[in-house]
Amino acid sequence: MSNDDNRDINILIEDLKDDDPEKRIEAAEKLGETGDSSAIESLLNTLTDDNPKVRFASAKSLGKIGEPAIDPLVLIMKNEEGNIRRYATLALKDIKSDKVVDQLVEALKDSDWSVRKFASKALGEIGNNTAVDPLIDTLTDEDWGVRVAAVKALGDIGDERGIDPIKKARRAATGDKEFKKACNKALKKI
């Protein structure tokens, strides 16, 4: 990497602290495009930005940087408050590595419903079979959105172990047409 590239990254890292949220968003996006792991720490710090668009851009960029971002993201999942964990989950989802599956399975038990929902979606997109049983357990989650995400994820993974539990969840959801529709779609995929 040339000195110019280093200088550009340092400028972008500085821009993450700019007063203008548009400039922070742009800096976060460009840092993701560089794929440079030296930006990880600054992007992690931006997951607490006041502006949700900045947080989202930072999470997306961490996802693009990929593998080197996994360990620090996992630390966030263990230690930080719900809002930050949600964005860390989003970044882990984009990394799509089998290494993050265990962490996302852990996140299915998170106290924050949105983290559980993001984790379910992520596991469906990654498509690793080790997530099937934990996702089946999530079909009885107290949050409707989490249950729907779990059903869709099981459909995306396409493992036959999901069939009976999805049917059982569909039967239990009396009068919930939307949930039943999600169940039917998932069953068709399997």
C-alpha cells in the first residue's frame, strides 16, 4: 500500500468525526470500499454515532472488510448495549463466514428482539446447517418479527429438520394469516 493510500485512509478516518453526518456516511462507505483493516477500530467506534445512517454505513463497511472484523465484532456482541449489538449483527451477516455462525446462534438468545431478528435473518443468508436446531427453538420466540425471521431462515437453509417444527408453529399461530403465509413459503423452499 502506498503512502498516498495511507494518507487517504487517515483522512477518511478523520472524516468519521466530522460534524456533517453526510460526510461521516461517505467516509464510512469509502473505508469499506478500501477493505483496509486499519479502519476497523474507527468504524467500530462509529457504530455508536448519533445518526442511524452513519451506524448503518459503518456496519456495512465492516461487513465488506470481512474476516479481520469478526473478532472485534464478536467482542461487541458480548459487551455492548442492544443498539450497537444490532449493527454488529448486521456487519457479521454481511461477512457471511462460517466463523460467525456460532456467534449469531448465540445472538438468537439476546435480550434485544431486534438483535434476535437480525441474527435469524443472517443465519438464513449464510445457510449453515448448524443453525437449524437453534432456529427451530426460535420459532417460539415471544416476538412476532423474530418468529417470522426464524421461519424464513429455516426456509432459506432448506434443511428437512425444519419441516415438522414449522408445521407445528403454523398450527399454533391460529388467526395469524401473515405468519402462516411465511410458514407456507418456507415449507415450499425446503
